[in-house]
Amino acid sequence: MEVGLIGCGGMGTTHNLSLKALSSRMDVDVTSLADCRPEFLHKAVKQWPKARLYKTGMDLLKHESPSSVHICLPSYLHTKHAVAAMDKGINVLVEKPVCLTEKETEEILEAKKRNHVQVMVGQVVRFFSEYRYLKECYDTGKYGKLKSLTMQRISGDTDWGYEDWFHQEEKSGSVVLDLHVHDLDFLRYMLGEPNSFDVRATAFSSGLVNQIFTTYEFGDTFAVTEGIWDTSTAVPFEASFHACFDDASIVFNSQNENCLAVYKKDGTIEYPKLTREYDVKDDSSGINISNLGPYYTEIKYFIQCLQSGKEIEIAPLEEGIKSVRQGIKELKKAKDYISNR
């Protein structure tokens, strides 16, 4: 299977390394690469010496017809490239958020409908072992009813974006659509659509929303989330959750050595042994990602769906769109809250 990789920066590096690892056991070959920065392009091509190189993703799409493309560009470029790929009959794996505006949601959904291609969104938290364990416990009722869930996603200020695109709302969607979208997407994946939600937020001096607290009600279960780009770039990345069930609490913190623990009602503690099919850390992407395992599993699933002709079920385009639409609503409430303070 021929693959085109559009965007070879931080997230593109993560995809590239995962694809290389998968190529040793699956029929997959990256035959074309695109990035406007020569240093990133030359770094990426070391994994695929025979790949054809392009300065832009649109150039790649004009001259190449791979089975699929991975779009790992700044968020504001996702829709343009995804639609162009679909219009050539190319299957697409596009990083989150799939798009940024309501107009783009309609445009990208229409492109999929008219071209009958497969489109998956990189909502990778759905593939993290710890979050999958939480969802399994919820689905099976292993520890009884879920009463509450708190989730945090903490990051230092984002200083690695090309031309500082993270700090421009029209390009990133702020912390809401770039970072917080991971947790709101997982909540939707596990609990469905919220019955109601409320928002509190803060902003950088520029006015860009950099922190959001959202409280949700899902039937008789409530959830609280925080997503933040801290004012300091030195704050380490941390993802966590605390799920309170009738008979146990499941606690995850990415900074802890034993990152997942189950605190049972009888006072005992269990540390679930999770199976990771690919457990490799690599810091060469230059962003806050080091564990390639979930990306390996996500991309493997995408390739398997394409090769078998199976519909994408875990993170299809339609799900990514619903999470963007929820994020747009939360961003509006966040800005209203800040302006009314």
C-alpha cells in the first residue's frame, strides 16, 4: 500500500516513525513526502530513501495517487488538503481537529459523501491503553455505575508551531480545539452526547483562550475537564483522569511510574497490566509526544480497515466532526465567559 505523508514536522515525525515500524510487518510504503521546510523533509526521507519529495501537500496531491495520505499539517490546512485528496479518490487519515469551523465541517462531509472514500481522524486518545481500559470498565460495568469523571490535559505554552500558528485562533482553534478536544472526544466516545455543559475559561493577554474548564452532565453521570496551555513553556505535559465508580476509582496520571491504578472499595489497590503492542519512546518529534505506541496502533487500525475493506468504526470522520462541533460550542461559551468577567 502506497502512502503519502503531508507534513513532516512534529506530528508528521510521529506518523512517519510509526509507519516505518509498521512497514516491517505490513504491506505499507511511504512513496511521497511533502513539507515546505527542507530540513524536515530531508529528515523524513531518511526513513524512505526512494520517496518522491514535494514542497507542498497540494503539489503532492497533484502529482501522486497513493492509496492513502496522512495529513499532519497545522489545523487550518486540514480541510483544504483532505478535500483535495478525497476528490482524487484517495483515502485520508487527518490529524485532529479535523477542521475548525462549521462551514468546514459541511465541506469535508460532502467531499467524503461524493467520493466514497475512507476517512479517519487522529483522535488518538481512543487508542491509548489506559483510556481503553477505562472504557472497557464502563461498558462492562466491572466496578458498577460510573458516578463522576474528572480529566485534565496540561501543557506548557506551545512554542514549537510553524510560524507560531498555535497562537492564532483562526489557525488552531485555541487550546479548546487543539488540546482539550482530546478529552471532549473521549467523553463523547464513552458516554455519548452531553445533556448539558457549562464553561469557565481564561485567556492569554492576546485574548486567545488558553485554559478551559468544562462541566458536563451525561444522564446521572457528571464530568469535569481542564485543558490548559500554561503561560510557561517549562510546564511538562500531563494527561490524567479520575473515574469514580460504585465499587472502585480508576486513576491515571501520565507522569507517574505506575500511571494507572484501581483503588477498590475494600481498600486494596490494583495496578492493571496493560498490553501495549508497540512500546517505544522517541523524542525526536520535538513536541510533547514521546510514546509512539498509541499512534502505531491507530495507524495500524487505519491500514487494516483499508486493506480489508472494513468501515472505520473507532474514529471515523463523522465522529471527528461531532467533536469539533462540540468544541466550537465550548469555545464560544469560553469567549463569552471571558468577555463578561
